[in-house]
Amino acid sequence: MTKELFEEHVATIPATQEPPASPSAPRRMTLNMGPQHPSTHGVLRIVLELEGEIIIKADPDIGFLHTGIEKECEQKFWQQVVTLTDRVDYLANLSNNLVYALAVEKLLQLEIPPRAQWMRVMLTELSRLNSHLVWLGTHALDIGAMTVFFYCFREREDILRIFEMFSGQRMMTSYIRIGGLALEPPRGWQQAVGKFIRAFPSKVDEYEELLNANPIWLRRTKGVGFISLEDMLDLGITGPMIRAAGVPMDLRKTQPYSSYDKFDFKVATHTDNDVWGRYRVRLTEMRESANIIRQALEGMPDGPWRADSPHVLLPDREKMKTQMEALIYHFKIVTEGFRVPKGEVYQCIESPRGEIGYYIVSDGTSKPYRVHMRTPSFGNLQGLPKMLEGILIADSIAALGSMDFVLGDTDR
């Protein structure tokens, strides 16, 4: 329609009727992204308000994966809650095992043997690698780099085989328990972990060779997904997100737990504060995690793999065959659970996504009175509206993917 025809059309409209917008004027549109969208990495719905191809407003809508895990913890014995923590963040289940175990051990005042502590460090760093590999592979796939996906899942498969070797399970391992580990480390674990960790740094080199100089990758990541440091601090954003803004905040360094103070590693930071910066931080973290695993492998202490606490930990099966006291302890722990002294505690650790904290209240019974989880995905997702406002809808996939959230970790 020409300008003259448009003006003639407007003149024929009655005075009580609003004239239509000019053909050249921008029009706003509300668009649903998700919850069934492959690039939201789970059942996340984002209500986008668009002006042309520019995002004016973004509202995350969560709760589609709500499982009621926190409330369900109150109905389980203390030792049974471990299997629920596996399902909070299914890409870093060992991190959730560890933070829960550390919190309950504080209430019990349990002394964990050095070997169990070092083994926990090694396994949670393997879990960090597993999580970052899934992130990098799927994030590259979102942006159009298919080869990196296959490369990352090649190494992830090796890690899952190591988890299966230790626990009998590939993902929901429940291997870190209150008082130590679920099972004695298997024969040959040193060879399996050593073989993997010696080869892994060269694999990270391969990822960088594929992406660092790729013009499409650079155009899709540099300068995309910026969020100010002030907003991140106000919203409680942690993990690689805030470290990519130049803040060296890592609980493994600032509040060491489980013998992390005995390991030499650097906190990965970057200053670009965009999708590219978060990519660089996570790749550096992969190298540092490999360094920590190597140190744990070479310096693993001798000694027991769990605490000496018969009223909390199940006795050895061999002792049950010959000692009546061990049989009684086993029967009572399995049927009645163990009691935890009254009190409350908050324990936090550094998961692959940021600070994860468990607030636990005990009323002196065999079940928790209250379990509340401060999960990093929930905190980080609060920054999504600030990150998406003013960018092209085509860049929204790269921006939200750089957050590396897990919807089970968000909804619980």
C-alpha cells in the first residue's frame, strides 16, 4: 500500500475507531519459547515480548519439573535422602551427595578419614568435567557446531564408565554417603582414572582447535549475553557466570571443604562477561579439574574409606556373619534409621553451576525436620530477563545456553 492510498484509507475510518498503525511502525508481539523447545534444555517456558526481532522483555516461567524433593526429604530416613539428592542436579549428582553428606556430618560431628575426603574431591571433579562436557557439547550444537557435541560425549562416556566402576551406576550413583563412601573403591580404579586423566588435556586442546578461531562461533558468542556485574551481585548469581565477569569467587578456595585446601589449583576468571567469556572460563575449569584429579590420584592417602561410627554406618557383611552386635546394628539402621542430634546447619560447596547450599534442621529423630536447597540454577536463572533484554531473538539461544542451568536443579 502506497502512502497516498494509506492516507485515503485512514480518512474513511469513523472518528470513534482507532486508525491502524503505519506500515513502517514497529509492532510488538508476545512469543512463547518453550516449554517444549530443544534449546531451552528442559521444560522451561520463556515469555518473550518482541519488537521486530529485538527482545523487549523476557519472563522465565518455571515449575514444569517440580518434584517436591525438599518436602519428600522429610519423609525419608537420613540415609535414604541421598538418593533424592542425586535427582536434584542430574548432571552433577555427586556434588549434591557431597553437600548433603557434609551438612549431616556437621550435625553428627563425624570425623571423615583423609582417604574418603580425597576420594570425594576426585569424584566431584570428575562430575564437574562430566557436567561441563555436556554443557559444551549441547551449547555448541545449539549454535550449529555439531562435531564438538560428538567429541564431548566421547569423553563423557569414559567418565560414566568410571562412575559405573565405582558405584554400579552411570548417572544416579548415590556413591557419596553420610560418613564416607557407599562402597570401597574397586580394584583397578587407579589405572582407569589415570588412563583417562592423562589423555584428557589433549581432548580440551581439540575442542579449542575446533572453536577458538571459528568465525561463526566468534560471531555468535562475542559481545552476546552481557549482564552487568551489579545486577549479578544483586540477584545472587554465582559460578562460571560471575567468574566470567572477573570475580574470583569459588567456594573451593574461599571456604575450603573436604580437603580442597590441600590441592593446588587456580580459579578460572575472564573479563568479557559474555557468552565467549563463560565458554573460556569453563574450558579453563576443565583443565584445572583435570589437575586436581591428577593430584588426588598421585597423593591419595591410605587408610579407611569411611568413618568409624557403627551407630550411623552399616557394618561390613563379613562382620554380620560372625558378630551379633554388627547384625543388630544393621537391623536397627535399616528398619529404624539413625538419630541425628537436634540442631540446624547450612553447608555450601562449589558445584559446576555455582554455589549449592543445603540448610538442614534436625529435631533429634531419624528423619530430617526440614531440608532446604539453595540451588545455583535457580539463582542464576533470575538474571535471564536482564541478559535477554535488548538483544536479537536469534542470540537468545546462545545467551541462555551460556547460563548452563538444569531445570531439575531449578524446580526441585
